[in-house]
Amino acid sequence: MDLKFSKIVSQEKRKAEMLLYGLIGQEINGSYFAQELSYLTKNYEEVCIRVNSDGGLVTDGFGILAVMLASPARIVVHIDGVAASMAAVVVAGADEVLMNDFALLMIHSPYFVDDKDEKVTTLSAKDKVVLTNLTNSMVQLLTKRGLTDEEARKMMKQDTWFNAEQALEAKLVDRIVETGRKMELAAMAPKRLVATILKEHTNTDNIEMKKVISTLKLPEVADEAAVVAAIEQLQAAPAKVDLLVGKLLAVGRSLGTVTDQNEASMKKLAATDVQLFVDLFPVDAKAPEGPAAVAAADQVRLSEVLASFKGGGAPVQTDSDRFAEMEKKGPQALAAWKASNAAEYNKCFKAFWGEEPK
């Protein structure tokens, strides 16, 4: 069969993966998706359906759901971005549900829409029976996940949104997947989150570049040249430290600070605490004339390098650095900072993430 929505994850372990990215019934042809899923469930032991969808047509969604419920294979659903409306119903039919820590889930009762995609409020008796049956089917699915009938119906009376923690508490998912991107994506509006995850899926190079930019603590808009420069600076750092240590040892020998007896200890100190090692030498230290003296040109460079370690030459902490430092202390520390000094928090947040906090 021509596989349109899936890929084979492991032939050996007989695992396959499908992408339900887009509106069901529009970007996702429900009939074709169901056929492909049926084929995979007969040939693989486990099928993972990765979801990022605003929802879609009930008829297409229930076609996919029917195959899931009849599947001889184990069905795992992974909510990559958003699982809303009909997409959330598909989620409820899985054997196991995983949810990214920044993802969103929304459930509500089914309804008909007109040609303008607006909710139809005037229904015939037949239409009302159809919606009642669909609602009952969805409630039955939710109760299989451990909810009571009353809890499920209460959630479905209106658009009920859940973040990952809320969905786990409500028994709608089984496990939260830590991504390291919660601060970046959790505050996004659902439609923007859907678009962001979809864009990243269609541009894998962009995903890797964003990871590199984030690791290097560069602005989100940093280009390739900035990334290369930052990497070269990191690579050069150890060499600069080694050069500094070597020059200081030479100066120390000239001044008598470093001897044959203590040189090994000095090198060990430099390897374990270079700042303490540097503090043993004054910035204006100069070697006397003679064979052991350091060349004049090296003396100038030595003073420049020393200045980066001492006397006010220490790196200045940027707003981005401050936010990164606070983020390591956890959500409570960030919340306390925001409450006590919102202006400073907002400024540092923007410097770190490249956009205003939501």
C-alpha cells in the first residue's frame, strides 16, 4: 500500500508511526487515513499516531476511530501540539496517550456546521438524534479512560481546554513527555501552536537550528553567521585559558613565584580553579629582563587576557543570562520574580525568548 501519512519506525520491533497533522476531513482525508491505519495494524504490532489538529469532521473522525477500536495492534497516540474537538475524540480511542508538556487538549459535544463553518443551532428531530448518539459514543469512550459518565458530560457541555498537567489529572492522558520547550510554547494560542508545530515538522533543518540557537543562548532571530561565531568562540575558550596559564607560569618563574618545587601544584590549581590561579598574579606583573623574561608583545597580550578575569573585566551578566539563571531555579522562582518586579521580568523574558511574554 502507498503510505501517505505514515513511516515505519522499526521493522525489527514491528512499529509504525502516523501523522495526524491538520483538519480531519480537509488536510487529513479521513477515509484514506483509516485505510492506511487498518493496513498498518494488520502488519505491525504497534502504531503510534502523532496528533496536531484543531479537529474536523465527525464522520471522518469516527471512521478513523472505528479502525482504532477494532485494531489487533497496540495504538499509542502522542499529542505533539494540539488535539482539539474531533482530534481529541481520536485520542480517546488509544490504548495509551502521551502528551508533550506544552501541548493542549480540548473536548466538547459534537455539532453541525454550515457552509460558512458556523455552528448550526436550528436542528431537525433527525439531526438531534444523530448528535445525541454521537455524544453518547464520545462519553462512552471517555468513561473507558476512567472518567465517570457525569464527569465526561460536564466536560463536553462547552469547549473545555486542558494543558498537559490538567489532562493527566483528568485521566485524558497517561503520561507527559518532557520536551525542554515548555516555557517557549506553553503560552501560545492553540491556532498558533498548531501552525508552529506543523511548520517545524515540514522544516526539520529549522528544528535543529532552533535547538542550536537555544543551547548557545543566542537571540531567537540569530542567523547562521552568529551561530558559527558563537561556536568558534566556545572552541577558542579552552585554548585562551591554556595560553594564559602558560604565560603566567613564565612570569611566575621570572618573579620567583613559580619554582621547580611548586610548579606541578600551580598547574593543578590552574586546572581546577583558573580564577584562583589568576588571582595569585597582579595584573601589572612584569617579568624582569633576561633569558627567562616574557617577550614585550606577550606582556601586552597577557595584561589584556588578565583584564578579562580581574579588575572589573569580568563578563557582564546580560538580561538573557539573568532569565536563564532564574529559569534554572524553577517555575516558582520565575513566578515570584514576575510578581515582585514585572517590568524587569518582562525585559529579561524578551531578551531570552525574543518576544514579549504572554
